[in-house]
Amino acid sequence: MEYFLKGRVTDDEDAIYNELSGLKLPIGQDIKSQLVTIFNTTKNNGIRNKIAVIFSELEDPSIVPVLINKIAEIKYSGYISTLIYACSEYDCSEWIEFFVSLVIDLDDSSYIEAMSVISEMHKPLKLSEKIVCVKRLADYQASMDKGNEKYQDVEDVLEWIESKETIS
């Protein structure tokens, strides 16, 4: 396990260490798939967050749909900022509509994390997705009071998306 955690030493008080130790994993078993299982099934937000941080360090883009599915599942729980942060370590261009919906739907620090994910997108956007995102953000911004502190954030992400290169 220490190898998987990139040399971090864990102790018996660490919740993720305790959860993994309880699995009695045989040597050679795919730890990543076990972490995905725990991530998807645990009700403990602390454990889920620790696994999300591990996912952010994996450099494995196949983990992004796992994160996105869990974010969508627990969207309004108040415990998704770390999960969104984990996505910011990947280029999530193909999920731009999902992250734009988070910017629009959320008003806590989670929408700021979603903006961070958007700002880390490097691949060109599909033209159709760009049009949808710009329309949704423009409509949302038009419904806001200019004095709302989120107004400028929405303006910034809208300008960023409008400036992105597209593909058909």
C-alpha cells in the first residue's frame, strides 16, 4: 500500500488506511479497482475525499468518469469540493457542460472549484458544446443582479469559454 500512496507513511488513525486494511487485499490485486469500489460505496465523506485526492495523483484519465458520476450523485450534499478539485488535475474538456452546470447550480466553494476545472481545460471544445455552454452561462448571468459576487465569476468563465478554440 505504501507504494500506491507514493511513499506516504500511514498510521492506524488514518481512516483510509483502516478501511483498506480491513479489505484483506491479496498481494497483486488491483488496488485502484478496490479504491474505486470503496469510493463509490462509502458513506464516509472523509474517506471519499482522501480517495479523491489519491485519484488526483494517479495521472489516469479513466478515473474522471468515476469522479464525475459521484459528483452528480451527491451534487447537493455539500461534500463535493474535493471531488471537483480532483478533476482539476485532468483535462476535462469533454465534460465542459457538466462543469458549467456546476458553476450555474452551486453557490458555495464548489462552483469556484468547477471554474478551476474549466480553466484547466486545454483541448479544443466541440463547437456544439461551446454554443450550449455560452448560451447557458449568458442566460444565467442575465438573470443575476450585477451586485451579486458570483456575477463577475460567471463573466470570467463565460469569456474564457468564448475564447476557446473549437472543433466540429
